[in-house]
Amino acid sequence: MGDYKNMWENLDMDLDKHDILCSALPESFGEIYLTQKNRPESMNYFNYALAEVHGARIEELQKSKENGKKVVGTFCVFVPDEVIFAADAIGVGLCSGSQFWIEDGEKVLPRNLCPLVKAFVGAKISRTCPYFQSCNMLVGETTCDGKKKAYEILQEYMPIHVMDLPQMKKEKDFEQWQQEIKIFIKRMEELTQNKVTVKRLKEGIRLANRKRAVLKRLYDLRKNIPSPISGLDALLVSQVAFMDDPDRFITKTEQLCDELEERVKNQIPNTKKRIMITGTPMAIPNWKLHSIVEALDAEIVVEETCTGTRYFENQVSDKGNTLDELIKNIAQRYLNIHCACFTPNTGRMEDILEYVKEYKIDGVIYYNLSFCHTYAIEYKQVEKILKDKDIPLLNIETDYSEEDIGQIKTRIEAFLEMI
Amino acid sequence: MGDYKNMWENLDMDLDKHDILCSALPESFGEIYLTQKNRPESMNYFNYALAEVHGARIEELQKSKENGKKVVGTFCVFVPDEVIFAADAIGVGLCSGSQFWIEDGEKVLPRNLCPLVKAFVGAKISRTCPYFQSCNMLVGETTCDGKKKAYEILQEYMPIHVMDLPQMKKEKDFEQWQQEIKIFIKRMEELTQNKVTVKRLKEGIRLANRKRAVLKRLYDLRKNIPSPISGLDALLVSQVAFMDDPDRFITKTEQLCDELEERVKNQIPNTKKRIMITGTPMAIPNWKLHSIVEALDAEIVVEETCTGTRYFENQVSDKGNTLDELIKNIAQRYLNIHCACFTPNTGRMEDILEYVKEYKIDGVIYYNLSFCHTYAIEYKQVEKILKDKDIPLLNIETDYSEEDIGQIKTRIEAFLEMI
């Protein structure tokens, strides 16, 4: 990473603390990622993106801001990128995956709360995340109790707009979500002083669709036996997607997919167990579960998570000649994301069964961040549908700490032997 | 309690298990309640109501059902009683406050979940709660992640209608809540085959208002020094309110208030510390915190909880000549309940400060059921506003078990010495 001390200083960061964070990342990334054998050449870009995640990308954001652009931080796949693009702003995902931030998060939040929530609050209040420091506004949503209430604490530190996501999918909830998107558009227009026109919103929809399409292409390639890319690498691509410039991300991921397509032609089937992860998101640098699983005789070929399929499944139609029509299209796609925050959430059960077939899954690992009530309770339903089809399932509830790695490894070894 | 074996059998209850539950209650009630000195005579009715909570009241429900009435179970102060009354149905609160049900709840729910949620699910699946067994339908709401998802599990056992409560209080959220009330009315009409007319809804509003008014009268009496009624007794009255026939409850509580008014005339001020409880609800037979506090030199004079002020504050206007107008009035009152499920929830802060003055509070105890994220996170805000006014505050997070009673007692003793 280059010398960004001045930039970080200008962003009012806690430099000493940030140095500690930065010093740990390369080692852990090297151990987990760079020791993988036979990685695609095109992963070099994503290695670079990760190495420069607090450097070159932040520098880009500052340059864009100097040119009048606004940066908005988001925490959830429900916030429509289409609107952010249409307002000519930059969106960055602020979900945080490091144990480093937990201690600071716990200064203002209860300990028995989801690590992701504690980490993003800790990242802000410790001033050690340059993305938070670069944001002109945060965009929250009412997807879970933890996040919903944590935004009230963040609001003391910076402006935040919260979108009221309906908790059900009745007909009227789709209308209500359209209204929320309109309110969000208005807020983005105020922030950026750019008008969200039909033309711009269509362009935003197309850009977001292209981004989703390339991720879908990547995931489709993982359906091959063996997958031409490790679960770890695919996860890194998804994680970078939340931070990177969308056009560049699309180009680089297309290149990666081209290379993977070539690989597929010359592959010999392997006997590795094919694993699906289903559950809660994995934000940078949370590679804990993937690194454990793939150090054993198994490969993760799909993640039914918010940093997996829920991020890119289904497109937004760009058909329509009015803002209302386009907003309806956006609402339609987003409210059909099968998150456990909805009741009921039967669509997720259908997705999981579908992926089991499509990705030729040998076993499913239910990944639950500690204290995430919605996913923890939905486990019983997933257990039931998989039991009915005789698909092995393992439930892992964990946080970001390293204390339980040995225990999780033992459980996964036993699971792999069984399937 | 009389002999209700046949009735319980007809309700498909697990009689052996239910016997164990029933055998524990009188002893604990006797120890906590009947040892209180100088209780109001009129509390005899509430003693009786508690003693017959699984007996005489259930018998009444059966008789009403034989006469064609429907019984609906609710879990939350957001479900409008007005609608249930207008459909000529009977509403009963199913929130459960006993450790007895936790073990069964944990069979289908994660352990690290709010005890109230685990208890009500356990009560149903163990078939040991005659209220659940008497219900024709349950009415849930999307107030918290735990309840919202637990209803999906209950749905496997009986019909349930879930109301989608908005998570914010924007102008459009009031409209959305009116729509939800309309959907609820339709569902109640289907269930009961009774039309909810303007006349009936007005009568429902008036009955619910009378019930709220008498609770408000009781709480106003507690503003005296000393309070003419213990916190334990006031809590019991509130708890009975959720189960009892509303007309009889109103009559009996008016009688109690008459007696308390007489008491007030002849009282000598005491020096007991006046405590406010703020936080999560206390369902029957959860008397844990009150019994600890009032065994010391202190009296609980107000509960800013769902089994306290949130249940009765503010009335519904009965002005209006159309269903739409009345529904708007209902939506207005209910969406103005200051529950931590909303973001933001600044109204609660105002209420707490107001009650500190009105009830002449010496210290506040923040009562949080374990793993309740919304109230746990909101603690920081309550801490801040009380610190600004120099009002002592103690945070108690606990469940229904008896294990931490000693520790809580020690902390409260220290707290009372300090204030």
C-alpha cells in the first residue's frame, strides 16, 4: 500500500489505531488467500483491490469528492444502488467484518449483539475506517432490530437516512416500498443537487443490472465440477463489489469469468465435497468459515447470503417511461430479496432447494452470526426442508473472534466425513 | 381452584405437565403477594383472578365459545382491542412470564432469545396454557425480530394473523398502519362472521377507552407519597387486565381506586425510595424484579413498560361518522405508543422525563429481558437523558430464571443506598 498518511489525516482518522488494523490485514490475507494453489491470474486485480482497500480506492473517492461527487455509505442489499447511481453519487458498503472493531462497538452497544453491527459502529466511532470518514451520508434500513437501533447511535456522528423496509410482502407493502424509494430519491437529490430523471434512473438500472449480471455469470461458472474458482476467491470478488468502482469492477470480473470459462474446458472432475453456505453476510475481512472449510477436502460453490446470491439475483426491468414505472420496477426486485427479516420468507426455502440442485450440493452449512435472531429462528425451517430431501446440514453460529476456530474445524471435519 | 380436569382435557392440554405448572404458582404467589402488609381489601378480586387464571376465566371463555363467540390471542399492545371488541370477539394476552415454558420453547427456538418469546412458544407447543388452547386465532405483529419470526413457528400449530407494524413514524407510516387495521378488521369479520360497523367500532373504542382510563386512574393514585398501593399489586392489576373480562375488570379496578382514594386521605408520608421501572414487559407470573425491589426499602410507583403506561396512555377519539375516520383515530393512538421497536423513538425519552417529575422518582431501573436488542440498544439514550438531569439509573438485564436473584438484589441494595 502507498503512503496515504496525509489523506487519512485529512479524513480525521485515528492514525495510530488505524496502523494497528492495517498491519494485521496483509498477514491474514497472505495466509488465507496467497497460499491457495492454482489461483486464476485475474484474481490479481482483486488481491490489489483488497491490498488498496484503505488506500487507492479511498484516494479515488477523495478525487471524486473534489469534483463535487457525494459518497453515501450503505449497510444492506436493500438500499437500491440504482438511485445512488442516478443521482451521480458513489455508494460504498460499510458492513464490517473485523474483530478489530468489536471492542469499540461494545462501548456504545450491548455485548450480546450481532458482531457485524458492533463492528460497523466500532469502525465509525474509532475513526479507523476511511470509508465511513469519506461518506457525506449513511443510508440505513429497518431490516433487523440490531441495525435499526444502531443507526440511532451513528446518527450522533453523521447524517443518516433510514429507509423503512416493510416486514411483509403483502400487496400494499410493495406500494409502501415504492413510497420509501421516492423519499430516498428526494433525499439523494437534496444531497447531490442532481435531479433523478427518467434517463438517469434508466442508466442507473442498467449499470446495477450489469453488475448483478457479471456476479451471476461468476456464480454460474461455480456450478461446474470442480468449480473453476475457490469459494474464498469468489467471496473476495463479492466483497470487493461493495467497495469498488462499478464499471471497473464489471470489467475485471468479466475478465475473470473469461479466464474461468477457459479453465472449465480443460478441467478434470474432482471428488471434493460441494458445500453451500446459507445465512448471514460475510463482510471484509471475514473469511473465517471459508478458510476453515476449504483447508479441508471441500469447496464452497455457492453462498445464499447477502454477500452472495441475495446481492445479485433478479434484475430490475428498465421498461417504463416515467419515474413511477421505474420505481415500481425497482421496488419489485428489491422486495423480492428473500431475507429472513421478512415474515413469512418462504422464497428463501425455494431458493435453497433450487441451489442444491443447480450447484450439485453435497452438504449445506447454515452460517449464523451470533445473536442474529431472524436467521437463527429461520434455521428450523431450513432444517425441515433439507431433512425432507435428505440433504446434510450443519449449523454454525459464530462471531469474528478466533477462539472457536478449532472447535468449528472439528465439527466441519466430522460433517464432511459424514456426507 | 375448582376441578377443571374435564375442561382442560377437552382443550387437548397435557394434564400431567400442566399439574406441575399449577402446583408451583400458589406457593410463589403466596410468598410474594400474600406476605405483603396492609394490602387494599379490593385486591382480593385480583388474588382470586390470579388463582383462577387457568380455571374460572377459562370456563367463561368456553361458555362464550359455546354461544358462538370467538377468542383471539394477542402478544402486544399494538393490536387494537377496539377491533376485537367491535367484532364481538374476546381478546386475551398470551405473553408468558414463566420459566416453566422456556425448556419447551428452546426445543424450536435458539437459546439466546428473549425469554418472553421462548415462553409463549413453549406454552403453546407443550399444551400447558389453556388460553392458547382456547384461541380460535392468534394475532401477531412485526414489533421485534424474535416475535416476528416466532409466529412462523406458531403458525404450524394454529391460525395466525400478523399485522405489519411500520418501523418508523413518518406521515406515510400512519396511512400504512390504517391499511393494516383495515386488513385486520376484514380478518376479524371473516373469523366472527360479525360486521364491524361504525356503531360497533365506536362502542369498541369507548370500552377500550374506559379500560385505559381506569388504569390511568390507578397509576395517577400511585403519584401520592406514599403510593397507596404497592408496585407488586399494581403490576398484578395490569397483568390481569390482559386476561379478564373488560367490563368486570373496569368495575373491579374502579372499586380498588375508590378504596385507594380513601387511603390517600389518611396517609402519612414515608421515606421509601420511589422507583420507576422502564423497559420490557412483565407477563404473569413474572414478579421477579418487583419482589426484589419491594422487599427492600423502596416502592415501585410507575412502570414505563408494555405492562405499564404504554398499555393505557392516550385515548382513541370516538369522533367520526365513518369507519375510515374511526380507523384513523385508532391508528393515531396506537402508532404513538413509544416502543423501542420504532426508530427513532424520542417520545419514550420525553415520557420518561415526564414520569420522573409526575411520579416524583428517586431512581430509575432499566429492566431489559435478555437478548431484547431494541430496548438494550436504547439504554444508551435513556442513560444520557437521565444523566443530564442527575437522575440515578441502574441497568438490569435478566431472564425468568432464579439464578441471578441474589446478584440482582445486591446490585439494587447498593443502588438504593446510593440514591
